[in-house]
Amino acid sequence: MQVQTTWSFPYEIEFETATELARRLCDLSGAENTVIFDLSKTKSVHSSFVGFLIHTKHYLESNGMRLVLKTSPQIDKVLALLNLGTYFLTESGRGKAQSTLQ
């Protein structure tokens, strides 16, 4: 059975937000197969959030889950600039798959 949960994010993600999210990550039940981070309305992120994304992907995969990012064009650019565009499974805010994970 496919179970997914979606987390929606604000226009701007600051340092404090990344810290709070790290605490919430441990609250996932494990019943989820897929966790979707909806960043379609997000325009800017603090660098600590990028670290959180990398940690989250590793954490979820080690627990048999996967992370999917639904991104805005601005977040797509940030990931591409950091050479992380192919590291994450992403879906643009327009619903077109940008990259896939193996």
C-alpha cells in the first residue's frame, strides 16, 4: 500500500525553520513510503535548509522511504547551482519530473 505525506513550506525558509524541521523528521511514523516536500511556493532558503534536505533524504532512504521535492523554479536553480539537481527526486511546481533517483 502506497502511503505518502506532504509537508508544505513557506515563501522563505530561514535558519530557525530548518532546526524545527529536523525535530519533526523523527516524528514520521514509518508507515509512509513517500514524503513529499512541497516547495512550489518557496523562493529562498537558508543554506542550513539545504543541509536538512540532504540529511532528510539519507534518513528516509535508510528507513525504507523516499523523499520527493515539488519545487519552484527558484529552488530548481538553487539545487542546480549546488550541483544537487540530480541528487533529489524533484517535481517542478508545474508537475513535470525534473530528475529521478535510482
